[in-house]
Amino acid sequence: MIIQQGLLVVLLWVCLLHPCLTAMVFSRTTDQQPKSFAARGIGNEGKALHRQKRGWMWNQFFLLEEYTGSDNQYVGKLHSDQDKGDGSLKYILSGDGAGTLFVIDERTGDIHATRRIDREEKAYYTLRAQAINRRTLRPVEPESEFVIKIHDINDNEPTFPEEVYTASVPEMSVVGTSVVQVTATDADDPSYGNSARIIYSILQGQPYFSVEPETGIIRTALPNMNRENREQYQVVIQAKDMGGQMGGLSGTTTVNITLTDVNDNPPRFPQSSVHLRIPESSPVGTAIGTIKASDADIGRNAELEYRIIDGDGRDMFDIVTQKETQEGVITVRKPLDYENRRLYTLKVEAENLYVDPRFYYLGPFKDTTTVKISVEDVDEPPIFSRSSYLFEIHEDIEVGTIIGTVMARDPDSAAGPIRFSLDRHTDLDRIFNIHSGNGSIYTSKMLDREISQWHNLSVIAAEINNPKEMTRVSVYVRILDVNDNAPQFAVFYDTFVCENARAGQLIQTISAVDKDDPLGGQKFFFSLAAVNPNFTVQDNEDNTARILTRRNGFSRHEISTYLLPVVISDNDYPIQSSTGTLTIRVCACDSRGNMQSCNAEALLLPAGLSTGALIAILLCIIILLVVLFAALKRQRKKEPLILSKEDIRDNIVSYNDEGGGEEDTQAFDIGTLRNPAAIEDKKLRRDIIPETLFIPRRTPSAPDNTDVRDFINQRLKEHDNDPSAPPYDSLATYAYEGNDSIAESLSSLESGTTEGDQNYDYLKEWGPRFNKLAEMYGGGESDKDTS
């Protein structure tokens, strides 16, 4: 059993406005110690109330905000024990608002507020008071500082940060689905009374929505709200302080709630059949018509996909879904012929792309319709024997060579003569031509694969008797390669050799490129045009070669540049070769072969940093380290939350004593172990979140009168084989926890609801474990009596 400990709060009033007059008395000792102050009050019956010495500080006045009286509001009285009542002393006030907001009677020490004070503007004022000799103007008491705290009243209504909120919730949501949370703020003091305790309620929007009074969370209140019936709702939320009690101030806000769409409506065709017509001359891809299924949903939930699922025209037609309009466009898939077939029938299905499994019961989310397509007879143009032609020729053929022939016929019964021609827009250079009678295509200029590898021509076939009836066909001409280009250097090489080079040293790696594209791939060979005493070429047999030195040492002063002709040849037929010349400069190098200078005269360049530069860099590093250390040290210094033990704060004292003490004799019952049938079903703990999704399995009860040892061994074995058990050692206790403790709960939450004083003397009778609580709450009476 967990004992919940409440917080006992005793409010010590230093002054009351009208029933009791409180005077602050200066008290000065003879040994020049800092003065101390005491609060002296006179009760309603005229009897002096003596307060015991406390650890709290005296120097605080309390003033109620928004005072509405006609006279100045009385704050308090300052009095020095040096004041004999003869008017020889003068009281002086300074600090926040002194002389303007707060005034003091220089003879009596009475402090008044000259106008109404708003706590929300300033919660407290810090002032200083001093008593001086009126004749000598010398202080008779050291200056003392005190605070005037402003007590809050409920003068601010709750306000929302937004006048209008916008929220959304999916349609068909279950009751209690969270929509949005609205939060109001109250400028009043939340720690004083209920002025800032806000309760939310709904003024408009019922019965569709509700609001949680404490949190302001708006939830759905009706099931199956359908967006297609109503999409927009306006909800008015009221926030009222004083815990929602009568007399509290309130503020409102408007929440515009939109029901978002879910896929809860299947598509439906408006007609069971559709009739379309198309001329037989329509080319492949021609759109015949559109069909559309209606869907009450919107956006993604209304997206459809159309397809042809049956019919004798499945091979002749296609259907394409238009994403923008959600229509199905029926197109021609194969050429039509009125003489072969005049009517086709299709069965088209429309289905939602995104189906919500929660609404399968409203389905199926698809529908079908029948489409009939009639083919109309027209005067047809010529038809080519192929849909396109591909011709391949070598680039070195002679002008006038025929590269291929296209054939066409007139499908009409008259079968008139046909004339062929080239569309010159596809052959601007007039490289090809065609015989108008037989459709033979031949070259009219020389070909070059390196300039253009493909030529895409368009051939026109038209009826001579009716030139308007014409047909086009694409002719693709591919130019095949022949070896008519010699290889060359891949890039320009800037080559140098060190003066201190040794024989056999690599100074450059070269490669080549060739515009031709042989079937077996490129293969290059490298050699020198003539024997060179200074350099040689070594073929790497991977289309690269290395330039090597043949002797030791070179001199810039003797020869600064060498020209090395290199012959590059390919491996195709006929063999093509070219000569490229490498320019090799003689340069001065360091010991690692890095070039330093290729001029005839070497230049000496200063290197390194001076001693002064190194010292400056070192000083900068030291300064940065010092600044970083100081910043880290400053960051570690933090003021303690409680400056001293005399600083009284609200505290919660928690005692983690789960048992009921020595007198709790019902915490363990050995009879439960001997009678396992009395054990309740295994339940999940409610104080922690389950760490596994395994469902606890119920273990069979041991037979009656089973020995305790056998019973525990059986349970231990079951836990070892339980897959839902945690992967570490744990203690499983099989015991009856017992009934509630006779001491019941120590919580003070319920006691806070009563207006009477609580008597905690019974804590002393509970034994030594509760002595600390008895001292804390038992001593409260003396505080209360002397207040």
C-alpha cells in the first residue's frame, strides 16, 4: 500500500487591511548589532497577540490591488523604538514609487497608497525607510529595506492567443477522436486562489464535438460524421476562470473544423453502356472517346484506374486514365478496317487506387460498364508494308547506290497508282532521294559516319488520283563505320624532364583517341619515328605508352627543349596511323623529382616563417585558452535554489514506506501458497507500460494440498520457459498482499476540500515510524493560534 503524502500549507498573514492593525517596530540593541523587527498586532477584542520568534522575515507588507475606496489605501505603519512621541523624529521613505505611489506620514510613520495598483503591471515594490532627528537631520536608525507585495484579485478574464483556430479531423472518425487543443491564459496570479484556474466548455458545436474541461482538447462527439453531407463546422469554446464557478470571468474563441476526406465511397458509372464511333482511317493512338465514373470522395481518395477486362475488342483498343480529370480515354491500339469488322464490344472497369481497409464493408470499390465501338467506312490512304523501315549501309558507298525500298498499297477497291516522295524537312542536306514509282531510296551525296551516324527520313505515299490521301512512314538509316580516321593524342601533354634524371626514368604516360568505332574495340600501337638517343617509348599494350629517358643527366643551359615524334597506329583495316610530337622541357627539380624551375636561371625563393611570426601565433593560442578556461569556470558558478534554511518554501515530504508497519499482519498469507486455486487471474501491471506484446498465459492450478516447495519449483520452471519474461534475473513473489491498512490513507488531498482544521494528534499513536509526521503536522497548531 502506497501512502500518498499531501502538502499542508499554513498561510501566515503579516497584516490584515481593516480588522487588525499591524505595526512594524524598529528595535535597536546597545551592542550595535543589526536591528531586528517584529510584527505587533491588535486583535478585534483589544488583546495583544504574542507571536513566537519565527524564521521568516518581517519586512513585507501586503496590499490588495484595484482598491476602489475614496481615500488613500492604508498600507502599514513604521515605528522606531527611539520615537518618544514628541515629534522629534522624522520618517523618510525612498525606493519604488516613494513620494508618488506611496507616501509616508513623516511624524507617525503611516504609509498610504495614493492610487489604485494593478498587480499585473508590477507584483511587488521595494522601498527603504529611515528615521532621522528632525532638528539635526541625523539618522537615529540605520536605513531598512522592505517589500510591499500586491495581492491579486480576479480582474483579468482568460484570453486565447488566437481569435479563430483552424483544425481538421478525418470523416467517419470514432467518438472521442482528438481534433485540436486550445489553451487560454489568465494574467491573474495562479498561485493565489482560483483566479487563474481555467475551465473550458463548449458554447456552439454540439452535439458534433465536445471539449475536455481541464485540458481544452476538442474531440468528436458523434460517430460516422460524413464529409459528403457536411464538411465545415464552427465551434465556440469558452474559457472561464475561478474553476468555472459563478462569478468567474470568461473569454471565448472560435474553432473552424473541417472534415477531411476518407475513401468511404466506391466509384459508380452513371450509365450501364456507352456507344462510340470512329472512322477506320484513324491511326494507332487516336482517342475515340472518354468515360468517367463518379466518386463522391475527393483528392487521393477519388483517384481511379480504368482497364478493359473483357470483350472482343481487347486487342484492338486501349484505355488510359487521365490523372487530372479522372477519366478513361479509349484509344486505338491496332489499325482498323471497316471491310474486316464493323463493331467491337468492350467491358471497362473503374477501381479506386487507394482503398481504406476500414471501409471494405462499403465495397466493392469498383464498377463496370459496357462500351460499344462502331467503325465507320472512309476513303483510306495508301498503307505501307511496314510500320517503319531500317536500312544499314557503310559510309564509303558510292553516290547513287540504292540503300533500300519501301512498299505501299491502296486498300480501297479501286487500288489506284501510288507516288512516293521524301519529306525534305527530314533531309535538309538532300543526302538521299527516292524513285517516285517504285519507292527505291538511293544516296545523292557522300556519307560520313563521324558527322552523322543516323538519318531519320520520312517517306510519303500518296494516291496519284487523289493526292490528299497520303501516308507517311519513318525510314531509319544507320551508317556503318569504316576505318578512315587515324588515331591522335588524347590530350595536349606538357612534359618535362629533370636535369638530374637517370636512365630509364618515367617522365610521361600518353594515350590516344580515334573517331572510328571498330567492332572489336580500339587498339593502338605506339613507336618512335626514329631512334632517339635521349628518350624511348614503351608500349603498355593497353592503349597507353610510357616515355622513358635513355641516359643520365640533362642540362638546361645546353638544350632546354627536346622534340620527340611518336607514331600512333590502329589495328583495323586498312591500318591508319599518325605522328604526334611531344615537347619535352628540361627543368630543375628537387631530390623527390618535383619541378622547381624550367628557366635558364634558377630563382631562389625564401621559405619558412620568421621567429617573430611563430611567437605571435603562440601568443594568440595562449590567449584563446585563457578565455575558454574563464568562460567554463563562470558557467559552473550557479546560485543555490535555497539560500538558507530560513527561507521557507512549499515542500513535499515523501516517505517511501509501502507497508503498514509492524501491526500490518495481513500483508502475507501462507494459505495462498497452499491453495493456488485462490490466486486471481494474472493481470498486467497498471503502474508501468508493458514492455512486451506477448499475452500472459494462464498457468494451470496445482492440485489441492500441494507442498509449498513443489508449488514454487513449478512456478519457477514456468517462468524460465515463459517467452514473455524479461531477459534478466527477476524476483517473482507469490503471496497475498492483504487488505487495506487499518491506518488508511495519509493523503491530505481530501482534507483540502474541507474548511475545518485538521487534527493530526492521532499520528503520535501510530508508533515510531510516524514520529516525523507527528512533529511536522502536530506543531501546526501553535502557528495557527499565534497568527
